[in-house]
Amino acid sequence: MADIRKLMKVLQVQVKIKMRSAVTNLSKKALQKAVDNVPGKDNNSHMADNIINSQFLEDKGNHIQFGFHHSDADALEHGRKSEAFSGTWTQNVKEHIRKTKTGTVNVRKQKRVYKNYRPILTKDGWRMVKESPQIKASDWLKKAADEVFTNEQVVAAEVKKSLEK
């Protein structure tokens, strides 16, 4: 009787390990699907590249967590309201040469101070704006996770693969 209990205990531990492996692999698939669907990725967006480079997959012991460590990823997922900038922003301009119609001019280094403006990188380049742009929620990360974890065939195949190891 004691041998059966020990065997059952070992079996339970082995099943937990294999199921955790299956959930980890499913999480990797969901994360890859999210990376493939980052908004702006097709436009060679600088913001999309930064988001992709901030991806993480962590085993926390009692749960597995994946996503992106980037504030813009959160804004794209949940949306962000436009906010007016306040205060000053100082730009340090290096010494450079400016081309004019009549030739070139040496420009000394300088500091430019902007009140209630900030530079942001847009799809058209850098712009000075009075407020942060509004971002509409797209739920791209949730959609990627739902596609993987709610697809019974994908989940069953991954569990079967883990149990066969």
C-alpha cells in the first residue's frame, strides 16, 4: 500500500513537471505570435522595435508570466489618453554646419529651451509637440494569447508532446 502511495506521488510530480513544460511552450508560442503582430512592425517603426526588444518570459514558480517591459507596449494594449506637456525641455545642440543657398555657415553649440513642448518621434520623423499623442487600445497581446491558449488543438498537441517526452 505504501509503495502505491509513493508511486502515485512520483507520478503526480512528473505530470506537474510535464504540464508546466507544456504551458511554458504555449507561452513561448503566444509571445512569438505577439511579437509577430506588434502594431507598427510592418512600418519599420522605431517604437515597435523597442517593444520587441523588451520581451520577457519568466517562470515565477507558481505561474508563468510573459509580455513586454515597455511603457508603449502597455499603451498599445490598453490605450493612452493625450496629455498636455508642462514645464520646460532643454535641447543641447552640438556645433554643426548649416547649408544655405549661398554656401555653408558654422553654427556654434547652443542650448534651446522649449516651454510646454517636447520632442517625439513620429512616423514622419522628430516633431516638437504640445501634448503626447493619444493611442487607441488594440489588445494585440491579449489577442495573441487567446489565439494560442483557447485553441484546443494547439493546447492538446502541446500537452501530448510534453507527456511523450
